[in-house]
Amino acid sequence: MLIYAIFARMESSRMGMIAAAASALWLAAFGYYGYPIYPCLLMTVLSVYFVLPEYCREAGRTPLLLAGGCIGVTALFRHDVGALAAISHIAALTLFQVKARLEGVERSPKLIPAVALFAVGVLLVAVPVWSLVMVIASPTEVLRDLVIIPMETYGRMRSLPFKWNSVNNWGVFLPPVVGLTGIVIALNFRGGRASMGAKVATATMQCMRGGALLLVACCSLFFTLKGVLRISLRHLALALVPSLLTACLAWLLAPGSRHGRVLALLLAVPMALVSIGAAIVDYTTLMTNKEWMLNSVDAGDKCHSAAGLERLGCFKADQDQLAAIRFVQERTADDERIFVGLESHDRIFVNDVLFYFLSKRLSATKWHHFDPGVQTTPEIQTEMVGELEAIKPKIVVLRSDWSDIREPNESSISSGVSILNDFIRAHYGLVATFAGIQIYELRH
């Protein structure tokens, strides 16, 4: 709806319907609807909608403040995406003013006041909330968790090489290429009768469309950085939607530049070809869901309404995991904390965070989500042991399901640290086993 509203604001409802439909197609194909990049994407698109009047100097300070506020909200979901979105806005404003100066356009936003107003909007939202986080935790802990650890470990432990033998992966090159090409088209755009048409032949609409193209192209370009370590279309979901908007806006503005239509066509064709894969995924999912809904018996078998498993609903879960959850629920009270770890913590691929949610039990340590290079270090394992000693959870759950998984990065290398496992062996005894799940109970 927001994407359509952006194009409707620029008097191009038909292109708005195309852009909205293409975006919906890809969002449905990506899945993973709990992924925090989706609220980030929502607020970024809303910031584009709000800031458009600023490019034609029609609404004073309000557009920049509102756009900045949206990016401030984005930073509450993902601080790194918030930073990339802010950079995209500032880059677009800078390029727009450079273009205006070269063309001798007087009615253009002044760069420093515009950036300052935008920054105020960001800070008004982000600073109070992040200040509260730092008061509840501590600046040192926030800096460690959100800046130092990702910078020092994520690239080494989670990066994956690009699979050149998969044609479907080639679409990952589209966002940066589309972003750069969109910027070129926007900078070379010249208003005129051929480009704008009779209905939108005004300086206001020229500025708004040109500014919109610069902004979404910059988002497409900078958001690509989000997926450079684990390169796949799903990891570039944040950049792909702005790429769709860039291609649509480029086609809208293309006649204003000398070779614009050719460039816009070069953007539209590959985007359409890559979208065929997304359409196939959507169709397959739709047919599967339709078959599931029509088969009432099958639907009833896949839904769990048993006491204690209400949170599972109609989602799938391994029967051994469900049996282990029931066992833990029988041995603990609702307000008791548990610890869910791995068979060995010297090497980590993933861990079972879902166990906490389904069993309705909180974690005995703040380090409930595991990452290689974090919980594999002596410092973090010592901290976790300290939390376990203080809380003394009655139950510890260890899983071995992912012990044999090796990714082509440093996560496959053992750290040799066994502090956490040594503590568990010394204080807990095995009481039950469910396939790859071992349940340990605190010794008295």
C-alpha cells in the first residue's frame, strides 16, 4: 500500500500498481516473516513517502523530520540497517543538490540544513529508547553485543562463498547494478515535454520524481551491504524491494535522458526474469496451502492443542523435541528457568532457541542465542557459568543434532574451550534421552 502511495503521489498510479504487485510477489517468496528486516523495510519505504515533498521545497521542515523519525524507528529494530538507511537519505540529498547546482536550479533543498533536520528526526526517536537500553543494561555491554562482537566475529564465522553454479543466485548482483544505474539515470534526467507528459509537466513533479529515484537507488545500493557475507537472494531481501522501485521509477523517468529508455529496459528485463523464480515459489506455496486448508483431517492432525503445547499451533515440530518439552514441563514450574545448550560448546552452528518458547520457560542465561566465536570463547563461557551458578536451573537440555554440520568458514574450527561443558558434567546428571536431545538434572 505504501509503495502504491509513493507512485500515486507522483501521479503514476499505473506504475504504482506494477511496483506494488512486484514487491508483494517477492515478499511472499522470501518467507521468514519474523525477520526484523521487514519492519525496517516498512519504515524505510514510509520515510521515502514522507520525504518526497522536500525535493521540491513544498512542505517546509516537516518531510525531513518525519523521514528521520522513520529511520529512527528502523534503528530500533536493526541498528545497522538504520545506519544504512540514514546514509542512503544523506547520499540522495547530496546528489540531488549537486545535480541542482549544476543545472542552476534555485528551488532545491540546502544540504546542511536538510541533513541537520533529518538527523534531528532520527535522534528524537532513537536516542530516548537507546538511552533507556543503556540504563537498563550498560553502555559497555551494549557496545560489546551490538558493535564489537558483530565486527570481530560475524565475518569470520558466518561468511559463505558465492555459489556460481546456481543460476538462481545470480540475481544477487541486481541490487547494486540497479542502484548504480538508477543514480546515473536520475543525475542525467532532464525535464521536458517528452519525459513528463502533459499531466505532470511541472517543476514540482520533476523534482519529486528525480529525488525519489535517487533515494530508492541509494537504498538499493547501500542495503546490498547487508547481504555481502552470506550472499543469497533471501539475505538481500532488504535491497531487492528498493531495486524493484528503482527499476519502475527509472522507466518512468527514462525519456528525460538521452539513453534513459535503453538503460531502463536493461533494468526491467533482468528484474522481470529473476521474478519468475519468485512467482514459481509463490504458486507452489499457494497450492500447498490450498490443499492443506481443504483437507480438514490433515489440518487437524498438524495442529496441536494439547496442554502445554498451545504455542506450537499448526506449525511443525519434531516429535522427539515435543516429548522432551513435555518431560521438562513435568519436572519444572512455569516460573522456573532452564538452560538449552549443545552437546559441545567448543564449536557452534546453531542452537535450539525454539525450545524455550514452546516449553514456556525462560533461559537461565542471557546468552540464549548462540553464535560461533561468542559462546565458544572462554570469556563468554565463564560468564555463562557464573549465571548458571547464580540461578541454579534444575534442568539443562543439550542437543547434538547439528554436531556434524560444517560450513566453509571458521565456525567449523573447534575453539578447544570446554568450560561450560565441564561445569554441566560436574553439576548435572543425565536423566532422559530423546533421540538427539539429552535432559540433565541438577545434582543435590
